[in-house]
Amino acid sequence: MKLLKKLLKLFIAFWIFLLSLPFLLYIPLVYNKNFYRDLIIENVYQFTDYKLSLDKLNLSVYPDLHLNLENISLSTKEKEISILQLKELNLDLFFIPVIAGGKLAVDDISLKKGFLDIPAFLNSIPKSNETSESEEKPNDYRNILELIHTKIRVKQILIEEVDLKIKEFHPSIYHNVWLNRATISYESFLDSKFSINVDYGKTNLYLKGSLGISPELLNLESLFFELECETSNIPLYEYSHYLKSFPNLSVSNSNVFFKILSQKKQNTLLIENSIDFRLNSISYWKEDTIHRIGPITIRGNIYYPLLSKKIETKNLTLNIPNLFDVTLNSEANFTYTPVIRANLHSSNVNINSILDFAKTFSSQTPVPNSGKTVSQKSENNLKLYLDLNYFVNRILIEGLPIYNLYANAKLKNTTLDYALGIRNFYSGKLSLSGEADLLNGVSTGAYLEIENVNMEKFTTTYLGKKIIEGNLSTYIKLQTDNQYGEKDFLKNLTLTGNTSLKDGILLDRADILYPIRFLNKIIPAQDKLNTNISRFNSIEMDFSAKNGRFKIKNLDLSGKIFNANGSVEIGLENPSEDIRANLVVSTSIAGAGLKIPMVYSKSSYVPFSIDKVWLASVYTGLVVGGPVGAMIGSALSEKADAALQSIKNKSKEQLNGN
């Protein structure tokens, strides 16, 4: 019993000593109220390269330690460069739980109203002259981390209204970072939070997040966090000097806004990012007129597995109004041979606007020609696998729409397989597929198919007037071997194909109609069928291109009233001068068995002229007599138009007389 009383007295005495110990700190203040202030200033000056100025120090130690410093100034000893100024610094520690084996609670560390000159501070740090590194003690850091994890809790670290002076980037964009408010809290390694609000000129940056890591494992897999970053009102005009290579581009009144949400869960290595980017507007000059586009937006998700060379995007959308929009879903792996798989989708693409905008980024300074021929042949050691799929709802070219375009491409090193087409091309389909070898040049084999295109809709839309009716189908096979240095792409082109046009009418503006229009002049008025005169069942063409020449081997028109058959040959190097055509036109209206051979004559008033041998035979028929011979003879004279009516009248009189 006596022993128990002694232990109890000892325990009470110990606690009385511990609780009274903080009051011993007040004893020096009785003799000098600035004792601690002077002590701190003296030690800073004696043991560091800095000089500290401090107006006031307030201290209280019970029930918790509270330290308040006012009007703090820190500068270098030698040049007296001001590094830090603060109006107020506070420290609150709740230390009593430590006596019972609990955590030291840091209730508040706050720095308010001042500035920190970061370049000056970094320059003031003395360089170490030590050449040898101290021996590492691998277990020491774990002991320290364990102590922090189990013995310290930070309720708040606060930095408020502090001007962070930074190095000048450029005279036109010099701003200090104004730290409005920054708070940090730490409960343990598994529970930490922070928020930061910063102004940089007209730009505001807001960061908010929470994070943690396993103190036992301390690896990336045990790390987890949630981060929100939001930036508003980045004025691009302050950075316009970086765009001086693009004089046609204007960024006045252009501001950027973006928001990023990042997350990593515990026991995973995947970082998930959600992006929201917006550029309110951008302008470019075209023919002394400024064009403004915007807002430009990028939204979507990007996934990145740590410790890997992979990246993935999901529903990443780029939208530039009046130009194009595209949504990207992709996977990229750069571990060994780069492998990229991408699916793209666009609702609207305006080709002409894109080209106009792209000219803004083109070089404005012409490259002088030295007169030397530089060989462009080089070995292509590309190692890449690309699988690309692209679908566009609507493409606008010269103000004319194309719907439902798709493109698929697979590139393996230098071998490219591709397929593209239009699923709804004026009630028909269009597709182009093939393969290409990109090693030291471009060698390709391709197949073009056009199926049941409505030519009435096509010509009305693209030519502004209906000149033909019918359904067009075409099949083309081409092969080319175009090495670097070859200036003429057509030189090595080999092409074969056929085209058919079914159930239609050739209207007045169709050049191929001339032979029919010619025969129309010699038909009696009562037999004319207006546009129906050029109605056809089919037009078939077999053609080829090789050695720089394009040939239509067989042109076969099967019409309701007229038929035509012939061939055409064109030199691709000078097609306007090097062209030959032969046609034979027949009809049952002007006389059974009548066939008119026609050849192309560039110098004639009309696209075709009548073969002279045939003309002689017709003249002979005219001498013999007969209304048909008279009509044809008059039509072939130099005054065919003037004589046409009198011939028709004579034909009517003879017919009536019979």
C-alpha cells in the first residue's frame, strides 16, 4: 500500500512538472520582453548568410504553443538584397498529446501579406564545396517517415496574399505570381489535401486535390490522388511574339480557358484525365479581310498507365466551328515498334475553309533556288504500325456537300493498305481501295468503284444545271510506281476500267451530244422529240491509260433514237493539243441503215467534222435524188442553218404530193 502511494505521488509530481514546464519559458521575458526576438535575429545572422529583421514576436505556451511574428524581412548579408517580406507569420502547436504518446498537432502555420523573390533566394543559396557524398543509411528515411506518419498532424498550412517574384520570361509578358491563397492539410500519409489559388497577370489558376500513399510500401501502385486544375482567361495576345512566323494570324482578344481532372486509384497504375479546353476566338487574314473562328474546344479523356509507354484516348473531341470537328478514340503503344490504333469521327468538315486557314501557317518567305538538283532518294527505315479508321458525316467542298465518307488505313512500316469511300453518293456508292509501298517513293495499286450514282442530282449540284440523267457505274484499276525525284506522276501510271450509264438523257449542254444534235437538224420538225431524242438505254466505255496516253477503246451508245460507236485517244502530257476521236452515228429516223462517220477536228467550228469520204457518198446520193439525200446534203453545206427551213418545206411538199 505504501508503495502504491509513493508511485501515485511520483506520477502526480511528474505531471505537475510537465504542465509547469511551459511557464518556465516566460521567465526570460520578465527581464527582456524582446528576448526571443533578439535571440532569433542574432542566430540567423550568426549561422546563416542572411539578415533578419523582425518588429514584434508574441509567444504563448499554454494550453498550446502560439508564436506570432510581425513585419518580417529577410535579406542577404553582402548586397542586402531583399528576399522575403511578410506582414505576419503564425505558428500554433498543440503539444500536450505528445506527452501521452499521441500526435503533435500543428493547428496552424500561416504566412500572410508579403513577397518572396524566388530568383534572389535561389542565387543566395551557397554552393556546396563537398566532393564526397556521405554514407547512405537506408533505414534512416523509413524511421523518419514512420515518425511523421504516426507523430505529426497538420491541420492547416496557409499562405495568403503573397507576391512570388519570378524570373522575367519576356518583356511583353512580365508578371509576378500573386498567391491569393494556398492551404495544405496533413492527417497522415493516407490523407492529405491542398488547394491553391493564383493570379498571373489577367490569368487565374486554381488547383485542388487530395492524395495519399502507403507508408509501408511507398511505391507508385500504392499512390492515389484526385486533382482538379482550372485555368481561366489566358490572354494569347501577350504571347503573340511567339507567333511572329505567322503574320496572317491574329490573336487579339483571344483567351484560353481549360480544366483538367486527374485521378489515380490505389493499387492501380492508371492515371485518368478529363480535359476541357476552350479558346474563345482566333482570327486570320485572307484577301485583306479578317476572318474570326471560335470558340475552339478540346474535350475528352486521356488515360496513361504509369511505368508504361502507352496512352489511350476516349471521346477526345476537337471542334473548330466552320472548319471541322473530330472525335478521337485511340490506343498507342510505344514499347517496341510503335503501334497506334485510332478511330475518328467528324460531323462536318469544310475543306475550303481548312485550306484558307492552313495558308496562315505556311511560310511567307520563298526559298531561293540554287539551281542545283538535289537527289531526294533516301532509305526509309520507318518502323510503325498504324490502324486508322475515319468517318465523316458531311464534308463541304466549294460549298457543295458530300455525305457519309469513310477512310480506313493500315500502315505497317512502309506498306499501306487503304480503303475510302462515300456510302451515300447521290443515291449511289463510291469506294477506293488499294495498297501502297512507301519505301523510297510511292508505288500503289488501287481499285475505284462507283455504283449507281444519280447523274441528274450530281450535275445539278456540282455543275449548277442538269445536263444528264441516268445511273452511272464505273470500275477502275490503276497501278503506279512513282519514285522520289520523278516530276511527272502520270508517267508511270497504268490504268484500265470501264464505265456504264444506264437509262438516261443527254441534255443540250452535254458535249457528247453533238453528233445527235447534228442529226437533229436534218429531221423533219414533226419527227423531233425534243429532249427525248437523246434518250438512251445505255452508254458503255472501256478505257485505259498507259505510257502517258489515255484511250477509250470502245464507246458504245445505245439510244432510243440514235446510236453511236467509236474510240478516243488523248495524250496526257498535252491533252488540249494531242487528241483524236472517231465516231459512227446511226439512226432509224432519217433513213434505215444510215451511218455517219465523224472525226475530231480541233480547228473546226464544232467539236466534230464529217468524214470527207462519207460526205462524197452523200453528195452522190443527193444527185440521185430523194428527200433524205436532200436533207442531209443541205445540212452539210456551209449554210446549213439558212437552208434548213427551205429543205424541210420541200420535203413536206414532196411528201404531201405522194
